[in-house]
Amino acid sequence: MKIAYSKRKGGQGKDLPCNPSLSPVIICIGLCIGIAFSLLPLRPALAGSVPEALLRLSSGYAVFIDKHLQKVYVLQNRGGNVVMIFDAPCSTGKAPGEKMEQKDAKTPRGIFFATKFEQMRKPHPAYGTMVFHLDYPNLLDKRMGKNGSNIWIHGTNKPLQPFQSNGCVVMKNKDIEALSKYIYLGKTPIIIEESIKWYPMERPSKDREEMERVMMWWSKAILDGDQGIMNRLYYPESPSAGSPRNVIVRKTRNLKDASEHFDFRPQDITICSLDDKAVILFDQVLTVQNADSFQGSYVRLFMEKINSRWMIVDNDAPQRRYREALVAAATPAGKKPVPATVSGEASTAAAPKEAAKTAPAKAKPAEVVKDRDIRQLVENWAKSWTAGNMEAYRACYAPSFRNRGMDLSRWVAYKKDLRKTNKNISVKVENLKTSSEGQKATATFIQKYSASNIKSNRAKRLELVKIDGEWKIIRESMGH
């Protein structure tokens, strides 16, 4: 069929052929959808402005969803300036207002994190090519009596229409695929608002200052093993379900006894606040002077303003799924390190009554080759990260590698972003030990890491698998 159009500029006024598979009804629907989105207000953000809810942003990302504008934004801290690096249309719940119960067709308002990621082998009729599960209702929601479940950010195979979901945030497949590289499970805050208010980035905030003080006292209480201070920072009726306060203090109390040279510093801090609810996200680092190792993780403090005072109502400390480890024993300054023992053996095992008179058995040739190849992989891994050769760095990993909920591609993208805020990176490997059995192996060592804004000595463990005759990293963690 043909549809008559007005004369094209410079044309002859002929009818233009159209796709014979499209009916006038479909064309009209498409035009209506375009008109519906065009009637939505334009982006209000100005250069140098940030959402009111974003009080501080680390080296990572923050995702904002504006229900009124039907828009998704991604913000990033670039050298101290928060900039918008992505925006796309979306569709939220058919019903306006705060979500309070199951099946009310409303999209919740709040500060959320993605807990699960699914990529469809084939585009799903309802969910498109991928899905991010959100943690609604979280503890702050439950304290307000909200319920419901299955709030996702997902794609769609259908034309996107504003305000047409049952509560999820729906995006075009190509847009959610672009968004996916900015979302890290459990770490990237996803803030959904009725209408985002934009303010100058460098605005004063008493709330931010107070929350930062609470965070610093929390960190100090951890290092000092001070249960009293810890308790005063929490709302008395808090269940502290994330990680009981006495458990955290008990696990870290030995650090103060081990050395006087620990400095417990929160780093890479993000603070998001909506009304009287807030979440602080930070890397919890133990800096050890003149000693051998430490470990860290990222922590989330869920806060609420109660009687004009910001108090912790829960913490998602490293007891949960998105952790590496909270702390590891570190050798105190000025003391010789205790030799490592084989797992399961006592460190005080008795010496043999008589020294062996025969020479120690030589390693078998195959074991020597394995050890050499493993050491070569670790060397390549450290050199590529130091040099910023991300192609060579990626080649050190197995395709099935996963860490912190990220697959290999997202892990490499995450590491690339770290390099943007960490200059002069140097990684040195010391005291490397290897072991292997069949097609699996481990490498443990002290990683001496330095960059423009941090120096650390940490125990590192790489788990390896052999693929097509080459060793590849399938998992990595801090601590032996």
C-alpha cells in the first residue's frame, strides 16, 4: 500500500512507498507514543547541578529515575565533578504515588540496590533482553509499612509507552543494555523519585556533615572494639539485621591489641538521602604502617533521622553476599611474621626427633612446569594492571570469571573506571606460593599496591583453572 505525503523539499510530490507489513493503525500508535513522550517535560538538569538526594558520590556511579519525567539518568564523579553520562526514557507504574502494597501498579520511591542480574538468551516477551532485581522492600521500606515484591528494571520488546508498567521500571532493550555497564550489584545506588529536584553540586549540607560524623564514629568504634559507642550510634529499636553490632566488634577487637599503627579510614564514600532516610556506602579500609597485610570491604549504613538526629537503623556489613572480608590479621610493626602453616595443621607442631639424612625429594618435572606457568600468569596479571593494558589484563581471566556479582566484561569495565581516579598504580607480588591439583590451582601472595590516593599491603588469593592448556583466573579474593 501507499500513504500520501506532502511534497518533499525539491521533490516531485509523488506518493512515498511504505512498509507493506505496517498498517495505518500501527503507524498511528507509533506516532501517538512519540507524541506522548514529547509532551513530557524536558530534562531540568543544568551543568554543575545534581539531584537533591545525592549528597556525595564516590568514584562509582549513581542511577536516578524520575517518575514524572519518565527518565533514567546515570551520574559519575569525574575528578571531583559530578556529571551526567547517560539518560534514556523509561516507563513506570500506571498508578501514581507511593507504593504501599502488592499489585497496586505503583513504582516505589526510595534508595535501592540491584540484587540480581539476568540476561535472557532470547528476548523475553515481557522483560526484553535483561532484568535487574531491586531490593524493594528494604529495611527502610518495611519500617514504613510498605510491602510488595518483584520490582525490577527490565527491557521490553514492545514500543515503550509512559506510565504503562505494573510497578517495574521498563526501558527499551538497547537502553537497558547500555545502562547495565553502570550498575554493580549491591553497590550502585538506584534512587527512584516522583520528581527530581536539581541543586548546585557544591551546596552546603548539615545533614551530610552529620552523617559523615556518624560514619567516622562507627569506623572508630570498630577499630577500638568499643561496644558502647557502637550502641549509641544505632536506633535503640534497630534489629541490626545486617550484621549484629557485637559480632562486628568481636571480630575486630583483636586488631587494636595487635598493633598501635592501625588507621581505620572510610574511603570512596557515597551518601544518598530522601527525606528522613539515607544510605551511606563506603569502602572500609585498614591502613597498616610497616606491616604486611590488611583487608577491606564496602559497607552500607542505613540511616534515619529520628528526633532531629541521624541514627543507624541497620548496616549491611561484610557478613552478607556482596563482601570480600572485613579484616584479616596483620603482622604488628616491628615483629617478625609468623610462618604460615598448612590449613588444618597446628602452628605449634613438634619438631621431628631426628633430621632426615637423605636429601629432600626433588619436584617432579610436571610440577615444576605447573609452578612456572602459574607464576608467569601472576606476573602477567600484575604487570598488565600496573601498565593499564586492559586487553592483556582481561586475558588473564577465565570467561566464566565472576566477582561481586559481576561477570568478566563488567569486572574489566569496573577496573577501567578505578584507573580513572587512581593514578600511578603499582602492583608488586611478594611471597608467592602456588599449589595445583589436576586442572585447578591456587596462588597466594602479598599484594603491595600503591596509587595516587592509597597504599596497601594485602594478602591475595587467586583461584585458577586450566583452559586449552593455559592457566586462567576464575576467582580472586583478599586473604589466604
